[in-house]
Amino acid sequence: MQTQLNLRTSGPGLYEFTREIRHFVSESGTGTGLLTIFVRHSSCSLLIQENADPDVQRDLREFFARLVPENMEWLSHTLEGPDDMPAHIKAALTQTSLSIPVDDGQPLLGTWQGIYLFEHRRSPHDRRVVLHLIDQ
């Protein structure tokens, strides 16, 4: 089973879409299987991260902003703006695909784990995320 989600972002940050994932899996009728989540872009990424304390998301955004700042004069890829190449670097340091086991019709996430699109660009974007579920 496969579908695509369209997620609208409004700038850098983590956008949780765990609810949409849980709904897709439960509606699929799959008991046991494997869910693959893939983002079809190269300037954002996917994360499984704590979803209980918003400070976690703030600290992650700040960490990546400090790790890969926009003002690196040595960058060559600058045609799409000063945030584009840093966004590509951040995506390269994280991941564009996740694999999550499914059991009893639910993704096997930990108690405080959420699934996030990590937007690395400043301007709003429509991001496409593919969900592919294999039933065992």
C-alpha cells in the first residue's frame, strides 16, 4: 500500500505528522509489516524525535543553525539563496527516509517519539512525503 502526503511548511523547523502516519497505518488493515517514509526533496529531511517537550525542537533547530550557518563564504551553490546550500548540507547530515516496524496495526514508536519533517529552508514550501507499507 502506498500514498503521498503533502505537507506545507512556513520556514525552518520541525513539523510533526505522526497523526497522519498512525491514520494511514490503521486504515491500511496491516497487522504486521514495515512502513517506509520518504521525502521527495533535498533541502528538508525526516526525523523521529521526542514530541513531549517543545524545547527539544527548539534546541535541534538552534543546534543545526549553529552547525551549518548561512554565512559560509566558501559555498559555490548560491543561486537559490543563502539558505539553500546550508539546507542541502543539513539534509545530508540527517535522513530523507525512515523505516518503522508495524505491529498490531500500529507503527512501533516509543512513548515520546514523533515523526517530523525537518524543514531547512526559510521560505514556505509544499513538501511531498511518500508512505509505503509492506504487509507481512
